[in-house]
Amino acid sequence: DAVRSSVRNEMVGEVAAEFDRVHSVERAREVGSVHEIIAPARLRPALHDAVSRGLASVDV
């Protein structure tokens, strides 16, 4: 029914807003879930370096 759907959507929105208030990429870095935050302009070189290091560490 429309009322139930509307109330559910409102509640989901409130839960999502609370999640967004608590969680951020900066917080993830602080608690160790993320090692580094890479700026978009540095992403391609950082990926290249990481892949190069990975390939250098295995026998291919």
C-alpha cells in the first residue's frame, strides 16, 4: 500500500543519512580499512605503480 511504501522509504532515508554522518573515507583510513586516499589526478600513476610492484614480486 502507498502509505506503507512511503513510510518505509522515509525510514530507509533516515538510516542512510545516519550511516553517511558516521561513515566516510577519512574515517575508514583512520580505522585502517583504507590504507591511502588517492586524489583522482594521481589514480592512474598509483595504479600503475601498484601493478608494477605486484608483478615484480611474482615469478612470471
